[in-house]
Amino acid sequence: MHDILIIGAGPAGLAVAARLREPTPSAVFTDAEHNRYQWIQKHSGRMNLRPRGHGAQRSKCSSVNNARNNDTTSSLDIKVLDSSGPGWLHSWMANFAALGISHLRSPMFFHPCPRDRDGLLAFAQEKGRCGECVEIANCVGKSMSKHRRKKKVARGLEIGTVGRRDKGAAALEIDERDRKDYFTPSAGIFGDYCADVVGRYGLEDLVEEAQVASIDFGSDYEQVNLHHEYEAAQRIFKVTTTDGIIRFAKVVVLAIGAGGKPNMPRELTAAEKEGACHSTQLPKQVFLAPRMMQKILKRAPTAVMVVGGGLTAAQIANQCIENGVSHVFMVMRSALKLKPFDIDLDWMGKFQNVQKATFWSADSDEERLEMLLKARNGGSIPPRYFKKLQAHVANRSLSIHIHTTVVNQTWDEQRKSWNIETDPPIVNLPREIDYVYYATGVRPDADCLPFLSPLREKFPIEIKGGLPCLTQDLAWAKDVPLFVAGRLAGLRIGPDCGNLEGARAGAERISWAVEDVLEGWRPDGGKDADDEYHRLCQRVGSVNMYESLDGFEYRD
């Protein structure tokens, strides 16, 4: 039986696994406290513990328990299951390769390592690879006079973006001192840094390729032999995979991304799948169909339609043109939105706590869902990628059609092409479209996950907009230690739930709750008063940084 079973080996799963192995996370310990802790660990064998009245008690609560917590985190039995492959970030890297993505969209301080917020930046500097990072424009140092700002707001224009906005709203700039953070790392640097995190925490052999079929929670499983003290009282998870293997765990963490079905106008028939696909299928197939490659090699004209207005749609369009497609028609039902990130800057800048506090203090989950949808506001394209699209438009290999929808499409089995009608009609749209890519995203939907059926029947909870109404610790229910990370935790984490920052924030919450759950499995029932005192001091940030030195004497 495993202590913790993580389902999903993506960034959210890696963030949780790394945080569970990190005794001194940056969310709890300052840089000075990190240095102090590492010094104590290094010299612990060369010190004498000398009781000195009340000080000895405080030493026990700090340094001794620090060492015990360090041993506990490293000895946790963690298992990770992922259906895409046997390694960390397998699906993530496959998507990058399929779409030819050279750089991430997120800034340097978005990463899964719990120890240091600036760990990725330090890694790039240490390896001498800062030249691979690209500055994210229009985030830092774009000051504007008060008069000019008022004129823009009065005209209803978005400051720093394209399009219109609500009157009275003002954009927030990022402080100039944070410019170093607002670079985006290359895919290579990020991959190497994640590999470094995996090695640092000893997570190399945890991932197993397997697809989960069902998750159940109870105490009447004859297949597992528990210690007699826990057999009657403790409930455990029974996780069954599609290959018939059954695994048991004390805690389960669900880190599977959106968890829903791809957004498609309708289900494609078997014949139509020869000429269309959703973007989520690209890592499992060749990017361009063989018949299209043959036409390109023969220098015959080719036409592709990309449905969607987000970054993935832009990447697909760019990749098609770079692979020799004659013309790409990019169709989106809304306006073209330009944003550096998938959420607005005021959720990331110096006043992000104001937005997050408003979100967390909302009166209902319906209100939080409305705020979440407004902050994300559908798909958007970073200005850096929009410049690539503009170059393709200038070369007449790309046309962008906003406020346009596909009203009818028919697959011609003989010609192996689509006949498509749009509203409004697209001028010069060929009668034969060779291929259609749907970059329409994935809508979160906890109701459509079949492996959660046993839990939904035994422990039903509310679901709003496809998102489960979790506890504040991101658990399925108060007494059900199934924790959720990633986009499905949006009603508790906030609009950044689907990106790397949200993954790290979710991992922090989950790690504290997991510690509480596993305390109940200790022989003493987890009632050690010193442990409770120490953990409480950590949570509220009231630990005296010099407290652990009291009662120790350094010896040469």
C-alpha cells in the first residue's frame, strides 16, 4: 500500500511530488531561514544537545522535529500513474514537439520547484543559458502619463492590449525592479530544470504508465492486509487500472489537467477523422496527413482551416505554414485578444493579492466561477506570436477571420477534402479544404470522468461549471483525502489554476493537508504536542529563526 498515489505526471503532479519531498519550502521559509536550516543539517553531528530549562523544550520543537520532518518527507512511499508515458512531463513535452514550441508562455518564476521562487532563473544563470530566454514585452516599464491614461480609458480602449474594455478599468504595470522575472524560458531550459528537480528530490523511478479505470474509497477491502490497529478504523483508496491491476493508497492526488472532453462542434465520423482532428490529438499522430505531404512535395496548392483564437491555434497555423501549406484560414467566433499570459496582468503583478483576496472571499462558488471566467476570458495570443502571424498575413499565406463561425461542413470521401460554409462568408474560401484543426480547448468537467463514478455515488459533492466544489485544502470532501490539483481546482485556487503558478500554489495547500492525513496513520495517532506546536508555528510564520540554536553547543 502506498502513502500517496498521484494520478498524472504533468507539471501539477510534479509540483505535488516535489513539495511532498521538500522540508523547507519557499512558501514557509525565507532565504535566511533556508540558510540557517541547511547549516544546522550540515553540523548536526558535531553538536551537543544541552538542556537549559525552557530553552531545551523549544529546541525539541524546532531542530529535532525539523530533522524528523526531513526524514519523513524522504521516506514517503509515493507512486505516480500516467497514461501518456512512463516519465515525467511526457505529454507536456510531446505537445511542445508536435507544435514546434520553442519557448514557454509563462515567466521565469512560474515553475514546479517548491524550494526557490527564483530557482529557474538561477538555473539559467548557473548554466550560462540566459541568452535562450526571451523578454516578455509590454509587461515592465511601460509607464504612461495620467492624462494619456484617462484619454484611453474614456475611449474604452484596453491599455496594453488590443480591443475594447469596460470603462473605468485600468491596467496595472509590473515594477521595473521585476524585469528580470518577465522573461520566458526556452523549452530546453525548462525541460532541463524539471529534470534537475526530479533528480534533486529522487523522483526518477516513481512514474508508471497506466490508465486509471476506477477510484473507490472504503475500509472493506480483503485484498490488502493492514496493521490490526488500523484495519477497522482507517479507510483507504482502491485504485484499479485498465490492465486489471489494483493498488491501495492512503492518499490520492488527482493532477490530470482539465479532465474534460475536447470542445468540438460535433462528433466526427470515422471517415471525417481522416481530414480533421482536435489539437489534443496531435502528439499521437503526424502533424500533416501523408496525402497533404504528397501534395506539398508536388507543389500542388493546399488549404487548411484552423478553428480557434488562442495560442494553440496560432501555433498550429504557424506550424502549417512553416511546413509548406499554401494557405491557412484562421477562424474564431470572437475578437482577437492579445495578452502576454493566459490571465490578466492584474492577477500576476504587484497587486495580485488584491484580486486573489477578492476571489477567495467571494460569497459563493457561482461568484468565483464568474470571476474565473472573466479573468481568463477565452483564448488569447501573446504579442510575440502575433508578430509571426502578421508576417504570414503580409506574405498572403494566412488570413484571420474574427467573429466568424462554421455553419456547415461536408466531407467529400472521393476528393478527400472539406466543403465548408461560414457565417459571414469568407471571400475566396476554396471549395476544397484539405484539413481542419480544432484548437478549441478542453472544457473542465468532473462529471465526465468515469473513474470517479464510485466516489460520486458514495460522496456526492456540488459541481459548478464542470469544476468540483472542493474543500479549502483541495480535498474532494472533509473526510475523503482525494486531493485535486490543476484546472479542476479552479474554484479554490483561482484563474491561475491551469498554469505553472497555480500548480505550485495547489501543491502547497495539498502538502499541508496530506501531512495531517498521514499523521493519523502514526502509531501514536499523530497526537504529539510538540509536533502540533511546531507545525502550527510554521503555518503562521511565527518560528524564531534563532530558536533552533538554543540548547546547542558547537564543538571543534
